[in-house]
Amino acid sequence: MSIRMVHADGASEYAAIERIEARAETRDREAEESVRAILRDVRENGDAALRAYGLRFDGGLPAEQEVGRGALAAALDAAAPAFRGALERAAANIRRYHERQICAGYELRGEGVTLGQTVRGLARVGLYVPGGTAAYPSTVLMNGIPAKLAGVSELIMVTPPAKIGEGENARFAANPDILAAACVAGVDRLFLTGGAQAVAALAYGTESMPRVDKIVGPGNIFVATAKRLLFGRVDIEMIAGPSEILVMADAGASPAHIAADMLSQAEHDADAAAVLLTTSAETAAAAAGELERRLGGLARAEIARASLERFGLIVVCRSADEMCALADRIAPEHLEILMEDPMSYLGRIRNAGSVFCGPYAPEPLGDYFAGTNHVLPTGGSARFASPLGVYDFVKRMSYTHYTREALAAARDDIIEIAEREGLGAHADAIRARFE
């Protein structure tokens, strides 16, 4: 395995970073044509299109498309005690962290004037969760719990059915781990359908599936492209790209920790990016050696190797200030600070999705358990975007009340501005109150 290593000189490190940033540029364009056709089909043909795509892409259909809430509770009851306990403890941490994000409206009162803002949960949200062999119950918790804390009235989940058995005995059913997590997260309705067609069904509604106001959750390039194309008809949380991790490390950092953490993201996808910034050439060399050594023991070694060879990067920096500047330039999804006194660097970092401080806060802690959200901005969008939270599932509405006397006091100012803008009917709407 060969990972690219550069010594910072003000140019070569930026060229390497730009190559990583460009890795996802062609993915959406390649998928867009086929996704557009699927969206049209589902919009025009509803459930019939869903069934046709289920047969085509999944190889079969579940006995029932909708899974009843009783089946969710039964799956949780049947779960292995260790798994159920882990889910419930993780859910408690996620709730505790996200409860602090709940916000209320406000009201301002003056002489005959009342202004205010209400904050209300969205009426209906769709949650896409990958299924089958790539089943992620943590995704259910990370998306579902903030939605319910926000006051979302109805949380609709879609997930592809898993194929169980072979030949004539094969059947298509929900992954039980996903069902258990859905019960813990408070999912209201669950449908066994996946792919771009499931996203379309959530956006347009079908005979059996209700239309939602927002769609969240990860998926493959077809799912991501469908969400992007449907934005405006529905809201979405973000367009998620390939996973990323950036590790900042000094001479005292463990090369084994660095390598293990870089691999934790490289195993996701051949397009994932794992980057190390360090002030120590010795740490850089040792981490590269550890990456090679640890690769051999991974079940997903082939994927991780492709990721590291294509988009892995080690930069030997000239100072800690240079590391912080490069980290802000990259704006990574995950940032680990394996430095002496890691908390002191938080104030020097502006752009990152989630920051993990010190040797005992590895990135998977945030993926599964700590309580911070693992739905994070990718592709440099942490410059302007935030982790998923309760605030993503609410909408704000303003309101205004003026008495006649209060409007009279403001009348001349409103008319002056309206006429300056050439909008006479606006001015007349004010004058009409005093004719």
C-alpha cells in the first residue's frame, strides 16, 4: 500500500488537497439521467413503480410493504440483550446531547406593537436508512431522535428489504436490527422500499405512502442524487459525499491510534479520504507503516486500501499553526486532535463537522455512542454547514400585530420607502387604512 506523503512548502500540500476535493465531482452527473427517469416514473405511477423497481433492483418484494408498529416492538423484544442495551444507552446519550438544542419562540411588545416568532416541529419527515447487508441502526437513532425531540408529528422511515434465504425459499423482509432501532428512536411508520424510488415516493407520495416535508438520511449515489434533484419540492438535510477524516498529530501521538482511526473511515468507501497532518516526520513515517500493518487484518481491506492509495494523504507541516490553517482549509467531516492539550486547539479551529479531542475520543465514539450526531457536512461544506440537529426539524414563523395608532406612527416611513422602490400599491395599502 502506498499513501501519498508531502512536506508542506506552501504549494504541494494544497495541490494534494485539491485532488482530494475533486474526487466527488463526476459522481452525481453520471447518476443523474437514470435517477430523473425513476423520479418521473414514481410520480406518474406510484406504488406500481415502487413494486417494479423492487423486483428489478432487490430481486423480490416483501409480503407487506409497510411494517406495523407491533413488529418494531417485537424486534426490540427479540434483540440480543447486549445489543438492546447498547442501543438504549446510546439513545439516552443522543437525547441528552440534543435536548439542549431545543429552542422556543419569542415575543416583543411595544406601544401598540406585537412581534413574535413561533418554532414548530415539521409535520412529517422521511428518513432513509440503508438496509440489507449494509444495515446501520445507528443511522436510525442519529436521525430519528432529534426529529422527535423537535416535535415532528410523524416520522416515516424507508429502508430496503433484506433477502433471506435462496431460491424458491427466499423471502424479503426487514433487517431486525433496523426494526429494533426504529422502535427505540420512535419511528411512526416504516416502509420496505429503497433506492431513488423510495426517495421519490417520500417526496411525491403514493397510494400507500404519505408525502413528507423533509427527507434525511444517507444512501448511495442514486439516493443522494434523488435528494438533490427533489430539493425544493421537499427539504433535505444535506448532500452527503464520501466520508472523511483528518487527524492532527504531534510527536507524542501514537502511530497505532492514528492508523486505526484513519482506517475507520477508509473502510467505508474507495472514495473516502483519510488525511494526517503532523509536525513530526517520524510520526508520519511510523503512521504510514502502521497503516500497512493494520490493513491485513481488516475484513474490508480491499476497500480501505483503494481509499488510501487514491485519496489518502500525509502532510508533514512546519508548525502547529500551519496544521490548523490546513485543517480549516480542508474543513473535514471528522477532525481528530491527537496533540498535547488537545482542548486548547478548539478555539483555533473554525471549520469541521465534529471534533474529537485526545487519544481516548476516537471517531467511532461519535458514530455510535457519545451523543453528538454522526450526520455531518462533507466535501468542505463544514465551512458553512453544521451537524444534523433538532434545529433541522423545525420551522420558524413570524407574526405581527399593530394597532391603528401604531401604524399611523409608522405610516410616513413605510410610504417613503415603498415609493422610493417604485411600489405604489404597497404605499396605497398603508394609505387605505386612513382614508
